Amino acid sequence: MRFDIITIFPKIFTSYFSETILHRAMEKKFIDVRIHDLRKYAEKNDAHKSVDGRLYGGGPGMILKIEPIAKALRALKIPNSKFQILNSRIIMLTPSGKRYTQRDAERLSKYKRVVLLCGRYEGFDARVDRLVDEKISIGDYVLAGGEIPAMILLETIARHIPGVVGHKDALKNETFSKDLDYKEYPQYTRPEVFYPSHLPSPLLGKEGKFKTPPLTKGRRGGVKKVWRVPKILLSGNHKKIEEWREKESGIRDQ
Ligand code: ADE
């Protein structure tokens, strides 16, 4: 699957791509990611390579112009799929878009090519809407730009492409996999017993007992200051473990 990211801050993506699971995914050619500097498509005779302008009618701030974006899309040969049935999707990242969920990540992972258009300043010229297939917001808050949302879409979409996540069952039971309120069961790794005596005192109750369950009974019946992995998970009884996990998974925090 190919991703094209159009941004005025291409360097933001460098370290992200070299440090995350996407690095391996790109190396193994499960995904092909191209970053495009929008300034490259600014007016040729503009020494400042400006891609933004002031608002008609007045108002604070600057918005991205339509021409460089149209030129970038043309140069990348990405036709708007409103007019052509093609396996590509042009997405504008904007706080006024439709709220993004795991279902969108699954849906978008079916495309051959996804274009992510990052905004900056106060937004886009309204006519840019006509160049895109959909507008997506990652949440009900305003960021300084679409670069972080683009990373979020890229990573969440890529995780659904076969091979990107190492273990093929890893996506099966994770949070949101069944429905958007579904929460995965608790998971534990070593050590089997954790002695949190070095934890900062605000985490401890008045008598040095832990406020947070589970507390386990000591040999003399007092409360013992250790946090244990549930015994069932050490039993080797897969059927029982499966039942326990089923019971412990459920509705996520509201
Ligand atoms: N750009 C600024 N804020 C955003 C948000 N919440 N989602 C997507 N793009 C954005």
C-alpha cells in the first residue's frame, strides 16, 4: 500500500519513520511512504515559496492556498476519486472533519493508495474541499497542524496491512477490535511478583498499604505489600485462561 503525505514540514516525519514499527514495514516493502514538501509547488516566481494567504473579508491568521495543493495532487497523478473509480483516497486532516475511529483505519487499509493532506495555520481555502474525498479529524481539539494526525492515520491504517504487525493474531482481541467500547483483557509479563516498596509515597495508603488492588494476604493474615500476576495465568490451563480473559475483557473506561 502506498501513502503520500503532503506537508510544509516534511522533516517532522523523519525520526518517526526511523523509530517505529513503520520502519520495518517500509524496509520489508509492506508499505511505501512518500513525503512531499508543499512548498515545492508554490508559485515559481515567489522567492518565499509561500503556500498560504490572508483571508478575504478579513480575519486573523493565514490559510493554505488551493493552487499549490492542486499542483501537488496533479504532480503526484492522484485523481480525485469522486470523478474516477480508482483505488485511492485523498484525505484532508482538519479538526472540522469526521471523527476518526478504528473502523476508519480498517476501511482505509483496503485502498491501494492513501493521500494525507496536512493543514497548517488557520486551515485551508474552502475550495480545497473539492479536491479531497473525505475530511478527517482525530479528535475534538485543535492542533497546530495535520502532521501528528497524519502519523496517527498512517500507523493505524498500516497496522491492518498483512505483515506490518509481527504476530498475525495481535490485532484479533485488542481494544476496539470487536466494537468501539471493547476493552482488551489485562495482560502481565515478568516479574510474577512485584515488590513496590520503592514506589513514591503518594501511591501508598496511610499505613503504607497500597491503595490500588490487588492486595494479597500475607502468611500471618496481614496485608502483604506485593502485586501478583493472577494465578490462573500461570496455570498452563488454556481453557481456563481463555475463560478468565473473556470475563476480564469488557467495556472501556468512560
Ligand atoms: N489539524 C488540527 N487539528 C486537527 C485535528 N484535531 N484532527 C485533524 N487535523 C487537525
